[in-house]
Amino acid sequence: MLFTAKEMGYSKKNFSEPLILNTKDAWMQFSKKADEEKKRETLKSAAKRLLQGGMIQNLTEKYIGN
């Protein structure tokens, strides 16, 4: 909602503190039976780079705000 309001020209200051009802963790699941070690490590490495490089934080700030 804040992203849409921002796109319409409204400031975050026009709103009170949001009431957070729920949060969800993002995760991926791989079968240990499948021979996909290289894919698992590639995805794990990419996620780590996104977190360490600040990309996740940048996207959060862009769409949700500080």
C-alpha cells in the first residue's frame, strides 16, 4: 500500500505506523535424494551475495520504505 501511495505522490508521513499482522520468511526446499548439489550451492551463493550486497535491503526500502 505504501508503494502505491508513494507512486501516487503521497508521503509516508501521511500515514500512521503500520499494523503488522503477519510476517513470512522466504525459503526454498530441495530434496536430499536429488543429485542437485551444484544447483543448491549456486542458489545459496546468489542469495548470500544479494543479502551482503544490500540488494534485499534496497528492494525492501523501495517497496515498503524505511
